[in-house]
Amino acid sequence: MGSPGRFQMQGGAAGGDPTSCTFCAMRDSPDLLAENSLAFALPDAFPVSPGHALILPRRHVADYFDLTAEEKAALWELVDRVREQMLGGGGPAGFNIGVNVGAAAGQTVFHVHVHLIPRYAGDRDDPRGGVRWVLPDRARYWEGD
């Protein structure tokens, strides 16, 4: 799928031109994992674990909070469907689900996408804290101040 730079800043900070959006161009990809009338799912081009998937709205929108209620429901329907597909193969022991909204949160492709990241027993020595590790100095909440 190319180098990581290919995906950086696609669509621009405010959503930009959908004709130049990498994700918009993939709406009809033969690699789709699942789809419905408002959303589609595909394998992440740079997976952090085997099976890492992205679930995206068909409409080009940069910010998750700008989606309609129907689009949000369509995304979460596909999160569930793709999770079921993953579990059917003997699957993962857990999942992380995440959405980066805005550059400060790490969003680099400005087309909404939900990460569904399968987790496997032993893939980290200590998985406690899960998504809290996006801010490592605050991840170990169980150790106190």
C-alpha cells in the first residue's frame, strides 16, 4: 500500500478535497472486509497487530463529531460485524477500539476512521491500561501519584 507518508495529512486539517483522499478512493476496494450503505471496513495498511482493521464512513468527513447519528450507527454496526469475523478464525483474546479526532490526538488522515485492533494473549508483557498508553506518563493509573 505504499509508505507511511502516503497517508499523512490526507484530506487536510479541515477535511480537504475528497477527490484527493486515500480513504475515499478505497470505498470500492476489493479488499473490503464489510460494508453497509453508509460505511465500509478494510484492513489497516500499517497494522499494529494481525487483523487490525479500519471502519470508515462513506462520506468524506474529517471529525467523528461531525458525523450524523445514522453514520455513527453504521460505523459501530461494522465494528461489531468485523469483530465477529475476527473471532470466527480462532481469533484474538481482546480488542482495542479507537478514534483519533484532530491533529493533537494523533489524527494524520483527515477522514474519520475507527481502529479495531485485535489483541492476543502475550502480545505485551503487561497489557494493563490499554488505550491509556497514548499518554505513557499517565498510563499506570493503578500505581497512584
